[in-house]
Amino acid sequence: MSKMADYDGPILEIDKLSISFFTRLREIPAVMDFSVSVQPGEAVGLVGESGCGKSTVALGVMQDLGKNGRIVGGTIKFKGRDLSEMSDEELRDIRGNEIAMIYQEPMASLNPAMKIGKQLMEVPMIHEGVGEKEAYQRALEVVTDVRLPDPERMLNSFPHQLSGGQQQRIVIAMALMSKPALLILDEPTTALDVTVEAAVVELVKDLGKKYGTSMLFISHNLGLVLETCDRLCVMYSGEAVERGSIEDVFDHMQHPYTQALFRSIPLPGADKNARPLVAIPGNFPLPHERPPGCNFGPRCDYFEEGRCDAQDILMSSVPGNDRHHTRCLKFQEIDWNAPITVGEQKEKAEVGNVVLKMDNLKKYYEVAANALFGGGETKVVKANETLSFEARESETLAIVGESGCGKSTFAKVLMGLETATDGKILLDNRDIESIPIEERDTKTISDVQMVFQNPFDTLNPSMTVGRQIMRALEIFGIGETEADRRQRMLELLDLVKLPRAFAERMPRQLSGGQKQRVGIARAFAGDARIVVADEPVSALDVSVQAAVTDLLMEIQREQKTTLLFISHDLSIVRYLSDRVMVMYLGHVVELGSTDQVFAPPYHPYTEALLSAVPIADTSVEKEHIVLEGDIPSAMSPPPGCPFQTRCRWKSKVAGGLCDKEVPPVKTLADGHQIKCHLDNATLDEMTPVIKIAAE
């Protein structure tokens, strides 16, 4: 069947859409009165926190709501035709052919038992009935388009032989095989590293231009939407609350929720002591417990009783701006330029003595070259290579790098889950590098604690919150009696700002942000000296992130804890760390204070990392550096400098030194260290990657 006839109106037109899910007990409205349109060739961002209905809208467009989801009002038109009036056969023809969707988790869209080439060739063979030869040619072309190295080898590989970034590119290639008119991307880069994310985003933009595809880009990352979209729609609790062009919404926002979102993300210039982030008060309403009137009312600074909660609030158009709408009764009365009431300013804690010192730490793993059957030769994975640094009391040291750079291995050695191959770790001048966790004394265990990335995996689902914290207190030998421990547990709940009643709750009754707070309470239960926070906010929503980061800082100030903050999100690192250590393939490539690391001269890898971070601010100009190629494997790292295969400065170093020798550590001004062969004169020529345009 040929594609639908040429059509010049909006590609996608969603009008007053309402979607509900039906359970035995009640109807749960997931999306209400939602309208958005996507013009030909336009990219529209759909932004909001988890649970606001973004993915439900996408599934509505795909007509894939499962057996208890139903469209209960409004229409979804694709190229002018109502999708709900199409037969199953017509829908099958449109799905994957005219409307393609890219999901968050690439492996969910790939068949693990089938080679990539065959999976790609299926698309045109099924949808367009083309022959095998032509299908192979098209697969080859599209894999080249998504900039994958050695396309023929890629087509001959199985999905598990590719890295996450490569898998996601294959999924994008698959979606583009039939040159769809509309591409829906549902958080397509959440699982990827920031440098890979930058390359994938760049790719999606270029392909959108090349194929003239319209896009609906679902994300909770405002910076990413700024870089990829023309217009955006902000959702809150099932409704669109603001729609408009990127400039209108970012610079002339007209809804209190949009404003609150921007106040909770660390933009350049935010400072944890002088200008703390402002978290949105209260919690997201559950779908069957929404307040009367405005859904955002109970959390809004401008709420007016008897007015904002009196009736359903409709979208109003903002005067003077084309296609800018807001769902707020008071938008013309609010002074949008009023300065933020600054959160109370905090005194920065004095940095104390060295608590932790690492000296030339190495961690190597031996693995069988043939992992499946063992035997034969072994290979060595050099996960950490000569790591040296110190961390002081009350200091936050951020450890930054892409996955596979050795951040988590180093955390495991510190925790005693692994022992070091060589080198020293001194905790308060005691050697701990070769004491595994089962042989550590209670004090050492309670001194070094960890907050993990995913709060869901670290709580026992069959034990109440209070019991889990008390269990930690028992292990740390705190409290004489059960009653003492119970009292201390309640104080810990106060510390992480959770109601004491939560002691009786089970983990499943808590939101992600609340679970993470329980994890923090447990880590601080034994008066930890060092807390290793491994990506502690990356699984949380933006507004919750601000609250949890704030909490970590506050506890640190009170307890003088040393915080080792492992992250790949440089905007949060810039906001809360005192010193930054950048890692690449097991090496520390740069180490210095936050100001040193975020201003030139940079290590070439730090420079690329900074360029890759999406920043939700229209006044920021970034130098554009996309890293070519993937991170080499730690099993066979390149000779010489670990970064030389992807470095854009390599040609500046004479005599091929980068290929032959691991660079020495250079110390620049004020203890700023860089592991690089570039001479100081070249380093001094570097220009800032992130510039804030003059007002």
C-alpha cells in the first residue's frame, strides 16, 4: 500500500484528548483535555515529570493502550485522519511505516536472537514488499546514516555485541528504515552517557532534516528539549499547562509550574551556598486524588482560594505571542520577572583535615579470554590505574566520567566489596585497601557508607522503613536497647525530612524520592565519615533531585561528612562539589577545584564532556564538540594516552607521543592536575566551552 496522499496540514493533531485506565474499582484519568499539534518537519518536545502522562499520550498516538486503557474524549488525527476510526489493518500499515516510535530502553526493541541486519531488513520487506537484496542495501545505507563504524560488521552482529549507544542507534536506524512522517521518541537517551547522548541527539536532528521527519520528543530533561526541539509542551498531572515556542516558554514563561521547574535545576551561576536551588514544595497528586480546580494549586506560590480551586481551568492564549498558551487563571497578574525569593543562605562548612587518602591505587581483574567456556589464556582488565587523591572533612569531591571509566570499581574497593591490586587507601590514617568488608570492624563499616543510584534495589521489600533503619543501627552497634534505636531511627527520619509515620510504611508505598531519602537515612545512621553517593539523583525527577541534593548538603554541613559524589551530570556536579576528579578508562585525567575544572585550560576529555551537557538556558552558547567513536574496552585499552583515539588535540603533540606513552601528570596553578602531553602554551590557548551571552 502506498503512503497516505500528500497532505499539507499538521502531521499530528491532538485535540482535547482524554485517556483513562479502568480498574475494577474506578476509572483513573491519566490524560485530560490535552491538545498539541506537530507541523510538517517540526520537532515538538513534551516535558514533564514521571507520572504526568507523557508516555500515555505517545501510546494513545500509537493506539496501543492495552485492554484497560481507553480514549474517553477528544481526537488524535494523523495527516488529517482520525486514528480511532481506522481499521486494524490500516493501523498496522501506519505503525512502523508512517509513525515510528523509539523507546527508552533499546534492548526492548531488539530481538536478542537475531542478527542486526536481518532485523533491519524485515522492515522494508514486510511493509513495502521489497526484495532481500534491496533491503540489505537500504539497511547498509541507514546504518551508515546513524554513523556506526564498520556498517557491514554491525549488520552481522547480534544486539548483545553492541554497546548501549550503538544499540540505540540501531533502534533509530530501524525506525527510519521506512522514512516515517512522524517519529515519537520516548526518553531515548536516558540510559546513555552524556557524550553518547550528545552524539545521538545530534544524529536525530540531522536525520530529521535529511528525511523531513516530524518529531514528538518526550523527555524530562529541559536542556535536551532546548537542543532538539522547535516548540514544547509542558505537562503536569495529566494536563498540558503551557505550550509555545522554545524561546517563549524558556524566556517568557507564563505558568507557575514551568517557573518552579526551572528554579529546581542547576543552571550555570547557581551556587549551593549563596543561591540554593528551590525545590517544589509538596508532592505530585495521584491520578485519583487530584485537587479541585488547578492541579498544581496545592504546590503553587500564587494560589488563591475560592478562585483557583473553584472550576476546571482551560488553556488561555497568551496575548501577543503566536501559539503560546497557558493553563493559569492569574498569568496576567503575576510579575514573572520578580526576583526569586532566595532560599536561606547557608554558611559553607570549613573544610577540615584529610579523612581519606588514596595513593597509586590499582585494581585489575583477570578474566578468561573465552568467557563462556573458561580456560585458555586470561586477559587483564585494568579498571583503575594509579589513582591518587585526598578528600577532607566537610568536602564534596565529585568523580566524573562515562560508564566503564572505573568510578564504581573504585567505590567498591573503598567499601571493601573488592580489595585493591596495588597501592594504598588510608582512612583516618588506617590502611584499609586489603581488608575485605567481612573482615572490617564495625567502626570502619559505619564510617564508609554508600547511597546507591537506584533506591528500588537497596531496600528490602518485605520490611518496614523503620525496621530497615533500625537494622542498620543494630549492625553499627548503636543504642543500648531497642527503644534507644527506635528513638534514633525517628530522629533519622526527621533528618531526611520524612514524616515519622513513614516508619510503619513498606517501601512499595513510597515514591522514588522518598525511597532515596530512606537510603540516605540508612547511610548516615552510623555517623558516617565518608558517604559515597553513586549517581544518587539520576533516577529521580528534576524537582525531587533539587530536594534530595539539598538534603545531602544540609546533612553534610551538620555532620561534617566527606561526600564522594559519583556522577556524569556535570551541571549537578558544578552546583554542589568543591573539587572534581575526571576519570577516563581507569585513569584520573584531571583533578582540581570546581572552578579550575570548569574553566580552561581543560583536559581534552573534560572539554568534550562539558560540551556534551545539555543546558536549559537560551542565553548559553556552547562550543560544539562531538566525540567520534566509542569508549575503548578496558580489556584492550589503546597504547599511550587512554584518550588518544578520540582526542581532537592530538595533532598538536609532536612525534606521535600520544600513541606511545601514558602522559605524565602535570601540575598547573594552585594544584590543578592534568594528565596530558599538550604543552602549557597550547593549554593556555584553550577557550571556554560554555559561554553565557551578554544580556
